[in-house]
Amino acid sequence: TFNNVVFNIRNVTTSPLESAVTLRGPGPNGRTAPETVTGIPVQRKADALFFLHTFIRTREWQPRDARSQPPVVFQYIVNYADGTHTNVAVRYGEGVDHWLQDDPQGLRNAALAWSAAFPDAPQGPCATVYLMRWDNPTPNVAISSIDLAYDRDRYGAPVLLGVTAGTAIP
């Protein structure tokens, strides 16, 4: 449970299956990861989706001026049962940030879900995971699946740990 949202996450040390979804990026495992992941099953209606994710930054972004928008570093594509879809843009520093943080904090569009120092470097940066809520504009149509894809620019690789579909309590 992160920020009162329940996720089912595999135990990394005992699971024979991968415990996260990622795209091609840095590191030895990132070179063999896919460019896009399609068909993450949902198969239900939802008022909101909660994404538990982080980001392995490989390139820093700096605004050109005060009006510069942070780049979309990746996106979720929500596919509906009626054949339509919508994109959920995840912006750098707003919906996700680098997984290593010296002073972990929530972001404009994502809460700090979890953070911890490394046992062998307690004074170093913390591993950090964010929880981003997306309100579904068409909650009466079932979501069939979600895709994970890059936008135009690459600043690193997304790491999706879990997705929870939520419905409003009447």
C-alpha cells in the first residue's frame, strides 16, 4: 500500500518473473528491453488509474526560459473496449523524476510513494518511487489495456512497478 492505494507487486528476490515494466534504456537489461510495451491488461471500468513508477534519467533537462514546459519523458496509452484510446503524458519533474534523489519529495502531479536509503550508503541518494493519479475522462467505458511508450525525446527509461484501477466510493 502506497499513499492509501493498494498494489500487487511481485517479490523481487523470489519471483521468477520480472517485477517491473521498462523500456529500452541504460544499463545491461535496458539494452534488451522493448521500445514500447503494449497490452498491459486492465479489463474493467475505472474512475482513475494510479501509476506506481520511477525514471532512470540519463540526460538532464533545463528550461530555456520561465515559460518552458518540462518534456514528456514517456506516456501511457489507455486503450478502451470501444476501440478508442487516450494518451497520459508523464512530464519530467511533474509526474515522475529520477529514481535517485538526495531530498525525495512529491511532485506537482505525483506523490512521493516510497523512498529509502541504500544500506551500504545511508548518507547517499535515496531510491525513490512516485504515485501518479490519472482521472479517467470516460469512466463508463471499460479500459481494455494500457501501453507504455516514449514520446519524442529520450531523457532516460521509465520503470512501471504497478497500476491500480480505482472507482469512486458513492
